[in-house]
Amino acid sequence: MDMTKYGPKAQKKISRVMHEFGKGKLKSGTSRKRVTSQKQAVAIAISEARRGGDKVPRQKLRKRK
């Protein structure tokens, strides 16, 4: 039984983005500013994987109070 959260293609994409982040080469969206937060780097990687159609869990929906 496969219990991985992300598919192999998504894992590869996330690995590449995190490598870029570690080298200080990762830039964000349209502003092209350098990413300094690890959480932001992961979010960028997951969003790229999702856009590519890779196996990534759905986003959690926030409930309004």
C-alpha cells in the first residue's frame, strides 16, 4: 500500500525547487524577489507541481468564523 503524500514527479519538482532555495537562486512570482522563507519555497514547489498536474494533495479549505 502506497502511503506517500506526493507522487514521484511532484517529489522531483519539490526537490529541485528546494535545491534552488538552498543555493539562494529561488525567486518568487511576478515580483522576482529572492525567496528567504523555507515555507514559501515549499509552497512555490507544491504550486508548480499542482500546475503541472502531478499527484499533490488538495489544498485545505479554511472555514470562516
